Amino acid sequence: MNKTHLYLLAGILFLAGLALFGYKVLVLNFPLTPGAESYSWNVEAKVTFLAGKEPVKVSLFIPRSTRRYAITNEAFISRGYGLITATEDANRQATWSTRQARGLQTLYFRGEVVRVNTREPINPIQPPHLLNPGFYGAEQAAAQDLAVRIRRRSADNETMAAELLRLLNRTPADQNVALLLGKKPSEEAKMELAVRLLAQAGAPARVVHGIVLKEQKERLPVIHWLEVYNGKWWQAFNPVTGAPSIPDNYLAWWRGPLSLARLTGGTDLKVTLSVTREVEAAITTAEIKGQIKKPLLLRLSLLSLPLHSQQVYRILLMVPVGGFLLVILRNIIGIATFGTFMPVLIALAFRETRLLWGIFFFSSLVALGLAIRFYMDRLKLLLVPRLAAVLIVVVILMALMSIFTNTLGIERGLSVALFPMVILTMTIERMSIVWEERGPFEAVKQGLGSLLAASLAYVVMHNRQVQHLFFVFPELLLVLLGATLLLGRYSGYRLLELLRFKVLLKDKR
């Protein structure tokens, strides 16, 4: 095969890999760095209560996807309970039920909130029914006076809501407002009164209950907002300023006068809301946006696999990276190693032991195994039985090392069991053969070269940036393959050979 064919094949691989990489970055907005800044959080609702001897039924409002946020990866954790989810009007609700439950019960709802800002059209909203405000006697007269006042000072439902919120927050409070609110009104009570007063004035309104998405926040307080129907859609209003806006980090959880959770068949119901920032939020955001656009490339990506499979490929995709590094170390630099892929596999084992402890454990096992291998030479064993015997010895040494380090309280010693025992066996066998044929200096030299290559491979393969790039953009393996094919035809001097023959160059001069 001529070089033109090779160069053409490598060029095609380069272009294919870079084209897929560019599409993901520029079109799907996949992040180039791990943990890139993005709008994504994990939210959780924890429900606790005391169950008696009667059947239990718990209803909990849960957030729904909107044009601003998408709710994904939902999980309902409840042992022994039946679960039903339903959507009614503007709310989603989860209902747990069981016939037998005793003592303290804990239920969980978990979901991932992703900022998407979709431009899909808003579904047409049916005009809501105007509810009875429920004022009687003196409260009826006060409500009627306030309704007349806000209608007179406004032009539509939106300006009417803004004027009402101004009156509710005024200090000192208006006499009619003070009568309707009572002595120590809560923010939720203010919003519920605003809904009733707007209904008195003929404007449909509702209370919105939600949370503010903040990083590492537990026991979140529920923030109550006001929404008014303006004839086309529901317009949100700031309960303090009366401005027709809503914060970017505000997540509406449920709407209406009902409480967050309801319980039958138990007592002491408590609900705790919490939120944490997603570590690799940008990947999730790009995935959700891609699902909205529905590209074929996303359905065929590693992100479509189950989570446990994704974790496996996060490790497997580092093996080609280590292999490419080994090509450079052996063919370009000229470092001698035992075997082709042994340093890469040893580098994978270093993921658990960490580098320094891994070097110590590897050196100790090879040294002890090599000593026993020299002893076996006196037994004149055949090749296959000898390899099997060395393998058994390696396993025994690994077990003894784990026991010894555990006795000393060194936890890292337990991870020595993750070393690839077959690779260790072949390393010991190969090193003993080189020792006998070419002397101890060459054997130690190749052993140190293998350890150096494994250490460098560990540093590269353990780098978060490298792991992120090859997992999110596995098409970069095509670029790696093209580069490997080009290096496969390199037949020039290696860097260490230039140092080796430096004296000859001086003599020619």
C-alpha cells in the first residue's frame, strides 16, 4: 500500500472526527470542559409523616416542564407504596398509597431541572373560571371598596394587579387591607388575599408557589408569587415590587390554594425541599436541547446509554488514549517497555491506588515475583505450568500485601487487588527471560521504562479534561486513529537514538 492511500485514509478519518466534533460543539452546544457553567440543578422533595394502622394516601405536587425549564430524570423513592402521577390544569401531582404502614415514613421525589428556553409556541389557554372571592359582612364591604379603587386606577388586569400589590405592601397599611389581612400576615396570606380581591374586581388570578434555584441549598423556603390572566396567558407579578416579571432562577412548583402535600391515614406531615447544582450540568443541558431538536446523532451517542454503561465507557475510552501515548513513547521517543499494552493496563490499575502507591505496589510485586520465578528455574518446569505457578504466586502475593497493609491501617493497600494479575505474571516472565538472555541491566532498564510509560499514561488518562473530551466527543477516536496510522509509517530515528549516536555525529564533523 502506497503512502498516498495511507494519507488519504488518515485525512478522511481526521475530517470525519473533526466534523462530528464541530457539530456537537457549534450546533448542540456540548461543553468543551467538564463542569462547564450551565443552568442545571437537582431538586428533591422529602416527605415524612407518622403512619397509623389505617391505609395511607399521600399527595404531593411536583414541578412540570415549562418553556423555561425542563424536568428530567425523575425518580420516586418509596418502598412498599403504589404510585400514580397525574396532570390536572396547571399542576402535576404524585400520589403514594399503601394499605399497611406503621411508624415514621419517608418518601422522596427527585428530578433534574435543566434551563432550556425553548421557542415552541405556547399552548392556547382556555379562559379560567372566576372563583367566588368568599367575602362576607364587614370584609365584603372592605373588599368591595378596594376592588373599586384598583379598577378606577388601572386600565387592564395587569395594571390592576400592579396597583393592588402596591396597596398590599404600603406602610402604614390601608385600613381595609389591615382588616382583611389581620395582625401578622404571611407572604402566602398576602398573595391569597390578592387573588380574592382580584376576583372581586373581575380579574382571574392565582398564587404560584415555587423555589429559588441556588447552589448547595437545603431546606428551601417556598416563595409565593402572583399570576394574573391578561386575556391571552398568565402573567407573573413580583409580590413585593408589583413588576410584571419573574427571576431567572425561580422554579414554579405548584399553583393554587392547596398545600404542597396532603395526607390521609397519618399525622405530623412534613415536606422539605432542597436543591444542589449539577456537576456536569452543561452536558445535561446540551442533551436536553438535543432531544428537543431530535437529531439522529444524539440518539446514537454514548449519552443515550444507561448510566452504568456510561461509567464503563468513561474508562474504556481512555485505553486508546493510553495506547496512542505508548506509540509515541516507543516509536518516537524510543522508551523500551515489556509488552505493548502492559503499561496502559497498569495505568488503569493506578486509578484506584493513585500514582505513588501504585508504583510502590507494582515494584514490590514484580520484585518478589521475579525472585520466586528465579527459584522456579531450578525446578525445570515446562512453560505453561511455570506460567500458571507464577500466576498463583502473584495472586498469593497480592492477597498477602492487602492483608499486611490493612493490618498497618493503609487503606490504599486494599486496592492492589485491582492490579491485572495476568499482566503482572507476563511482566515477571518476560523480565526473567530478558534478565537471562541480555543481562540484569537491560531487564531493569525495560522494567523502569514500563513503569515510566505507565506513570505517564496514568497522568494523561486520569486528566479530567481528557476524560471529558473523549467521553462527550468519542468521534475524536477517529482523529486518534488517523494519527496512529501516520505514526505507523514512521521509520526515522528515535529521540533517544539521537542521544545514543551523538558521539558519531561529532566524529563526522
